[in-house]
Amino acid sequence: MNYPQALEELISDFMRYPGIGRKTAERYALFTLDKWSQEDLETFAMHVSHIKQTIKRCMICGHLTDIDPCAICQDPSRDPHTLIVVESPKDVFSIERSGKYKGVYHVLHGALSPMDGVGPDELNLKKLWERLHEQPISEVIIATSGTQEGESTAMYIHRVMKNTDIRISRIGYGVPVGANLEYADDQTLVKAIENRRTI
């Protein structure tokens, strides 16, 4: 027996999330229908409908924020000379949870992947080059993931920057090869940053 049309549509919506298969989507949809009040549903719908209007990319670093520039870029206690380059806002949240890194960030919003049509122009690289030219940055820590795409991105950034006076380093051991930063625990990230190496 098929689900009613509206329920089937909700199941399809949940399946659009990464890692959510048919059975999990069915559970979510049935739970939403059975356990949430009309008020819960309206609040959830309001949050979803306003998220794109409320959250934007910081005009300086590209991190997700509801103020512009973001709180990190506005924080006078941050070290403006050290900049860590990450692939996604999730990486910023992971590193910030460790409480050890006190520099600033630059979020690329992806990694180079020619097979998927992601080249340098699709990443937040133009703003990075501008920051390196305009701001007093003395070290760039490349903290892209250990995947093939992450490594390619790190090598590309290094190639563009190699004739500058800025120290270029890569996060060190602690993050397994092929792993994404979002899955690393706080201490692993601290070790990776502390044991970065010049490239």
C-alpha cells in the first residue's frame, strides 16, 4: 500500500539530505506527522523558510553568519597575522570547538574537483588572494581535507602563493588521510594544527 501523496512528498524531501535513505526518511516523515503539533510544524517551516534570508556568508572570510562581518572577523582579540583556509563552515565550527586556535579563517566553500566541474573560479579564492594582498597575514595554514580533492586544493593554493613572503603550512598529523575535518574530535584538530608543517 502506498503512502498518501502529501506524506510521500515529505519522504522525498527528507531523502534529499545526504546520508538519508528511504527507510530513515519514512521514519522522519511518520514521526513528524504523528508527534509534532501544528505549532511545531509551523515553527519548523518558519525556520526553514527564513534560513536563507537570515544566514549569509561573511564578506571577509566567507563563514556563515547572521551579522556582517562575522563575529570572528570583528573580534579584536584574534590574531590577524595567522589565517587558516578550510573547505566549509563546518570546519570552522569544528576548529572553534577546540578553543585553541586564535587566528582568523578563510572558507573556500568546496574543494577543487574538475570531474564535478569545480575549478578555482567556483571556490572563494579570489577573496583569499585579495586578503593576502591587503591584510597583514604572515602565515597561511591550509586545512583542507586529506581527500584527493582537498590535497589538490592545497597544492593549488601553495603553487599560487609560493613566490610570496607568507609562510605556508599544512595541518599536521592527527587528521587521518582521506578524512573530513567535520568528523575529527577537538583534540585531534588541536594536534593537527599544532603539528602543521611548512610546504
